[in-house]
Amino acid sequence: MTRATNAELAARFEEFADLLEADDVEYKPRAYRRAADAIKAHPAPLADLVERGDEAALDDVEGVGDAISSKIVEYVETGEIEELEELREELPVDIVALTRVEGVGPKTVGTLYRELDVRNLDDLEAAAEAGEIQDVKGFGAKTEENILENVEFARTIGERQLLGEARPLADDVLAYLESLESVERCAVAGSIRRWRETIGDVDVLVSSDSSEVVVEGFVDWNSVDDEIESGPEKASVRVGDVRVDLRVVVPEEFGSALQYFTGSKDHNVRLRNYAIDRGMKLNEYGAFDVSAVEDPDADQRVGDRVAGETEEGMYEALGLPWIPPELREDRGEIAAAAENNLPDLLTREDVRGDLHTHTEWSDGNNTIDEMVAGAEEQGYDYYAIADHAEGPGIVGGVGLSDTEILEQVEAIREVNAASEVEVLAGIEANVDADGEIGLTDAVVEELDVIVASPHSALDQSSEEATERLLTAIENPAVDILGHPSGRLLNQREGLSFDAATLGQAAAEHGTALEVNANPHRLDLWGSAVQAAIEEGATIAVNTDAHRPATLEFVRWGVHTARRGWAEPADVLNAWDLEELRAFLH
Ligand code: DGT
Ligand code: CA
Ligand code: CA
Ligand code: ZN
């Protein structure tokens, strides 16, 4: 039976909220959206509570009241929410796809459905091309133009899962497979092993001498919602909104299959050519010495088999050290390996603190004390509170005024006096459209850490965006440029820029560039981090946590930094406190 994940539950409530809003219902959408956020942030699967019959515990989840918890139970038990189904019939629009178009919200979807019978992206594009939208009351030529510009991006996004949602599922799959007797070894492969920020599907690989038993056990897993296909050596299933592909291979080919199915395709192509140049043939079945073979393409398994059981052996057969999966994107990793010059990548253990986190002083959920307790649990040496300053992009009342910042600095100093971890007083300032950050000198002087992030005007041209971000980087008060692009995965493209240009300025002016570890952001991302580091820039891996549980996001940030070839020396918050202080403004 369906065992809904929290991500899946949250997606239903988000859709519910959107449809209600499109239907001009008041208040309820907000409650449903709050519930969706609470469900997403909840550390354990809510479906477990339902299955245990512990519905009282459901009501205790903040943001989940009676009305919502009964819908959660209904969904977990039946796979549907009847009220939502009715609403879908009443408003037959693909609201998830339509609201992915930047500038198109639920209300717009409702209006365009009623006025123009727009139900999906094709309808929307056709209506915009025909110039019908600008004639609808409340819309104009500018809106229509925006829709035309953004509809294509909306088409390309959305089918991919966030790493932060798919990876926990992949860990569950592995734990389940490991419990099967017929499984000798198992591992994830594909983009999820490379820790890409979004995932098309989850690939899992098993070595076993009885593949049919493994396939049977896999499709029987109680989290499986649908069997998509299955054969003697492979199967695909759907778990919630995620597709999971399993392949079973014999032990002597596990390493070669793991290497092959980890990809990326570009990495594999380059590695295969590297092998050919050395008289070797490489494929999912092994590494073969074909220097004495007349036709290496005659068969998949030809010549002398030199590797296949382990992945290390596959690289070793080519005279290369093992290459960490995060690097396998064909961005120079094979050349670096050949020169024995691979980076010594950052690990979670190297991270000594978090320099961008929030409290209830702005839009966080917890007190300074509670967040600091969370930081101590992470084993950090230092920890910065960086709540929002008021300014462009921050909802009125949420950001701190100068007076409030100074009050908070005092509160932080008090907490610091009593805590094990060194608590730094920071702020998250707003980089306005021109790159200014709007903090007075008096405030700057009192603060230890200044993160400056773009929160508004995220549709600038790349020239404007680059100028803007360079201005912020060059500002001597700014220590860290927070989530530089402002992108939201699957939702918003954010600013575009040349990361090497930013990296060069960042190196010159002693400003760090953030890898924001929130799984909806992962901003900067691998290739941008790599380009910035090549220019000598320092990066900072921060969670932007709004509650203690999300300090765990550091995991996504570390792997994203690794995709950018980051070594501990490149990462500000892998330095000790003294080195950190010397770097700060
Ligand atoms: P995804 O699922 O879209 O996030 O990305 P991947 O990289 O997981 O791609 P997927 O699931 O289609 O295939 C898994 C791996 O299998 C891929 O990274 C490399 C390997 N692979 C699949 N098809 C090909 C192919 O046609 N040529 C080569 N060289 N490798 C392939
Ligand atoms: Ca995949
Ligand atoms: Ca796949
Ligand atoms: Zn923040």
C-alpha cells in the first residue's frame, strides 16, 4: 500500500492551496500552505504516525490542525483526498505546471481559466501568442510578454526531483535492499551518487548470484506504489513521485556496472576514449585489454579481462586513481587524475561552523538559544546568527531595523557568554538592484559577520546582475555574498552571471561566495563553485536554517561544494576561529 512521503503529502497540500486560491477562496490557502511547509520540515515521515494509529501526535505537529490531520490520514490510507479530487474536477487546470511560469500565480490561473479556458502550458502559450491575455481585465501587454518569455523555462523544469527529497528515499532503498539475504552488495548510481542538485530518477545497483530473487524482493518493498516494469535482471518502480530503477549484476561485474551507471555520460565517454588510446576496452561488464584483439567491437566481453569487480579496479586498470563521483562531470577530472592531481575534497567533518542562520527575530522559527543548542549538537566551533535586515525583497515587519539589529547583537553576546560554541553576531543584508546593502556604518561596526544576499529584482539581465553582485562583493563591509543567484530549483531561474568574474572579484576583495545548502537553492552550484575557486575565491557552505533540524542541510551543501572541487582550504567555515576572524570585515 501507499506509504506517502512527507514531500508527496506537502505537494498535495500545495496544490490544494493553489486550487483554492485560483477559486478565490480566502484564508484556507494560507493554512494549507503553512501545513505544507510544516510537513516538509517535519523530520520523520508523518505516514508512520498514521500507520501506528497515533493521530494525536499528528495534531501536535506545528501548523497541522484537525482539518488538515484528517486529510493526511485520508491520503495515507486511500491515496486521495476527496475534497481535492472534487476541486480538481471543478477547476480542470494543470496548476502545478502553470504556476511554474514566473509571474503566473494561482489567481492568474483562475482568471485565465474562467476568461480564456486556459488549462495547461500549451493553452497559455497559445493565448499569449494570440494577444488574448492583454485584453483580460487586470492584465497588460507586459504580463503577456513575460508569460511568453517564461513559458519555455517552465516546460523544462519540474519533472526532476530535488536531491534533498530523493536522497533520503535512496538511503531507504539501500537499507531495505541490504536487509535482503540474496543481496551481496548494493549501491546507488546515476545522478544521485554524483549528488546532482536535481534527480531524474534514482538508480540502484545490486550484486547477486540470484537476480530474480532480488527483483522480486525489490518490487515487494512496502514503500512501492507502482511497478513500472520488471524483468529477470532489472525493475523500475514508482515510490511517491520518484522513479527508482534497479539493476542486478553478478559480483565480478559490480564495479564496472557501478562505474558505468554512475555516469555522467560525458565522463564515461571521455574515460572510454582514454581507455581506447591505451589499448583497453571499457564497458559496464569490465575493463578488457584488447591490445592483441583484432576486432574489439566483436563482443562486449573480449580480450583479457583486467577489472570489473570493484570500481577502484576499473580506474586502476587505466593507471588512474579512483575519482569521487561528485567530480564525474567531464570538467577536467580525468586529466587531473592522470596527473595525480585530484582535489582533496571537503567533508562534513571539515565544517566547523555555520555562518548564515535565522531565528524568530526575523522569519525563523526558534529562539537564539534553541538555534545555538542545535549548533552545539552539530559539534560546531562557531556559529553565526544572520537574521534578515529590513530592505527590498523582505516582507514588511520581518526584517530587523537598525535599532533591532543592535538589540539583537546584545542578546547574541549574552547567549555567547553562556555557550560552548562561539556565537557570532551577523546579519543578512539585502543586495538591492544596484548592489547597495543599506546598512549604516554604526551597525556594520557592531556586527561580526555580514552576509549580503539578493532577494528582489531577480529578473535582471546578466549584465545588470553581474554589475550588481560585483558592487556587493567590492563593498568592504560584506563578508559573504549569500545565495548569489537567488534561484529556487524547479521554481525560479534567478540571476545569471559569469561565476569566474564574480570569483575573481571575490578573491581580490576578500569576500566569500556562499554555497547555500538549502535543497531548494543549492546556490552556488558545482560548476560555478569550480569556476570561482579557480579564480582564487573562498566559498562558505551555509544552511540558511530557519529551525534547528535544518542545520542538517549542511550535507547537501558539502556535496555541492565537492561538485565544485572544493578543498577545506577553499572553504571559509572549514577554517579555525582565528583564521575566520582574520577574514571577516
Ligand atoms: P538523471 O537520472 O537524469 O538525473 O541522470 P543520470 O545521470 O542518473 O542518468 P540515467 O538515470 O539516465 O542513467 C544513469 C547512468 O547510466 C548515467 O549517468 C550514465 C549511464 N548511461 C545511461 N545511458 C547511457 C548512454 O547512453 N551512454 C553512456 N555512456 N552512459 C549511459
Ligand atoms: Ca538517474
Ligand atoms: Ca535511470
Ligand atoms: Zn537567509
